[in-house]
Amino acid sequence: MIAKLPANVELDDLIQVGLIGLSDALSRFDAAVHKLEQRHGRALSEGEIAREMGLSLTDYQELLGKVRGTQLIHLQDVCQLHSQSFARLRTRLTQW
């Protein structure tokens, strides 16, 4: 489902806020895992992490599979050499 943004919401701002939220969530996840490792005195297994998250091992591994090999990069950095492509992409995104 595609929704049109209100005129006072910039697409770049929305993307930035989303990325900040993801970065914050990752930091909190890393801190929680580190705290648990300190408590146990060793690295945790995937099963232990899944249990702490309230997930089955299968669901946890499925989530890992979706994000493994994924790297957070700035779209503008990728498109800097292709500024016309970036402008076209931005136009298409704002038309949605």
C-alpha cells in the first residue's frame, strides 16, 4: 500500500528518521546481547538470543537470513556519481 506524504513531510527527512531508528535499535540490540554475554561469561548461542527475544530458533534464524549480507549505506553516496539517476529516483519516489 502506497500512501502519499503530506506536503510538509520531506521524503529525505522520513528516510533519515527511519535510518536513525534502525541504527538506534541495532545499538540497543548489541548492548543487550553484550549484557547477557557478561552475565553468562561467554558468547551466547543463537538459541539463547532467540529465547531472550521471545522467538523460536527458526524465526530468529529466518530474521538473520533476511539481514545477513545487508549493509546500511546512504543512497545518496551510491548515487553521487550518478546524480541524474538519483534525481530520477527521487522524482519517481515522490510521485508515489
